[in-house]
Amino acid sequence: MEPIELELGPLKDPLRSPYLHRKIAFSADNKYLAISGRQEGEAAFAWELPGGRKLAQPQLFGNSFLEFIGNSHLLMGDAAKIWDVPGNDEVTTSGGFRPEAGVSQLKDSYFDHCMDLNPSGTLLLGAPLHDRDYYYYGLGMWDVGGGNFLRRYDTPRVKFNNSKVTFLPDGQLFVFAAQLEQSNKTLNITSWEIASGKKVTEINLQVGMDDFNFDFSPDGTLLIVADKTYELESGQLQPVSVSVASERPATTFANKTVISRDLALVSPNSGELYVKDMSGKIVETLKASYERRSIAVDGHEEQKLQPRVMGASRDGTYYAAGDNRKILVWQASSVGRLDGFTGHRLNYDL
């Protein structure tokens, strides 16, 4: 299985540290692939598939959020900025995703890090706004088409950027996970009714400082925190037994990415790259020995280029992984496509 190779070129600023993790997004029709910038101040990258033709860089900055809106070719990034990928132009909305009346905007980037779009691309759950003490307000909801504010949720106020949110598949609930200010070792997880704003359930996990690398599965059914996995569909946050979750990262790079309820991309020690099911069984070998290169950057200290981003298309036909200089894209075999891939959440409108 020979991958498509997408070159990124040298870092924009060789002296500035690159992001440890980046975002990857496939359009719903698999015509476009986008990757967030590699370091602060660098714009996102985009290519046309399957040929791999490099497009003009979408002027979206940051590495916290990157997703195509519904079935469109419009790409949303940090600060809720929208970019028309084939048209190579920014898309503005009449509402501008501004906060509700009476809440002053203290910075240009209202949406800072914690965001999620519903699968149909009609609604945005937004990151809280900094107040003057650099806390965050509760999550808010906006309509994507007009950028208009709809409502505020009484989610916990947190002081740290380590928080994430996801819509659940039923379209009635969302789950919010955040590191609480009063305890650096507590991960607060709550589920909420979208229509009423009512909190459904809440748990607090005591975790080590190295365990705050948590994430949701793209289909909105699982939350993986260190070696624990929680089922989200019921809104009750029930723990489930998942062997692949116990494969703890050996480095600070991207070693494991859940791509559906039943499959994950795993790169042990950043040395190999596999598709595994949740029992830990290898479903497909993408690269038996991932290329680990060392290069001199403008005469400065050599950098080991290891996987910094991994992901899959919404329908499971493409997998991608890359470092700071190259992205590799594989078209999945029938085994990887059919054995366990559930895809993203079904579209729904609220």
C-alpha cells in the first residue's frame, strides 16, 4: 500500500518550537485534506485528493481546532474563522460569532480552543471567553450560517486551556471535559442537555499530570483519558474495557488517535503505524517502520521528525499521518474500511 506523499517544506520559523500536536481534517467527500499550522504564526495547509495537489494555504492560524463544516468545502479553524478552500477566500457571517449583549470581548480570538461543530454544520459549541481574571465563561451555542449567538450553558468556569467538548450522536446532548482550576490533578467531565441546558451527569477523575492528553472519538461515542475509556452515548459516562487505550504513549508526540468507536491509529514509540481495533488487534499495517529522519534546520540543532498528526477521513477510506515536513495519506484496504469503522456521527439538525 503506497501512500500519497504531501510535502510541507521547511518550518516557517526554524528557531520557534513547533506544536506537539496538530489537527487534521478531511472534507466529507474526501476531495480536500487540511492540516493546521506547525507552529505559532503559520497558516494551515490544504491539498486536493487523490492527486495530492497543494492548494493555497487557508489563512487559519492555531492548532486547537480545524474541521470542514458539514458536507461543504468550508473549513473552520481557531477563533471560528471560516475559509473557502477551493475559492481561497475568507467567509464572513453577519453575526460574526460575537458574544451576547453585555459581555465585552477582551481579545480578538473569542473562540480560543474548545469548540465542536454538529455534523450537519449548522451549530457551533464555542470556547468560553476570557474575563479580566482570565477565567472562561460557560460554553455558548451559535448558528453557523449567520454567526448569531443562541444561548449560554452553565458549564464549569475553568482557568486552564485544557478542555474539550463534543456533540453526542443523538443530537440531544454534549459532553464537556476540563481541567479544574482548584486541582491540577482533577479532570471534570459533565454531560448536558442541549435544548434545556440541564446538566445530566458529572464525574471527577483524579489523574496524573501526564494524563491530561485526552480526546473524544470523531463519532462522539468515546472519551479516552490516559488508560481509561468512557462510553458517552447514554450521557452517563460509563467506563468500558478497551485494550488499545492501555497502550500509553511512550513520547510526547502523537502516538494514538481514536478514529471511530472501534478503531484507532497507533504508532508505538513513533516507530510503526498500525490500524488497531479496540482489543489491540492489528487490523491493518500502514507502515511497518515509520520513517524517523533527522535533519539540520538552517545549521541549528538537528530535529527528529516523528508523527505529530494522525487521522482518518469521515468514511474510513483514507488514513493520514505526518511529521513536521511530510504528510503520508493511505487509501484503506477493504479490511481497514469494513472491519469496525463506524464513521462520524449521522447528520442531524436541531
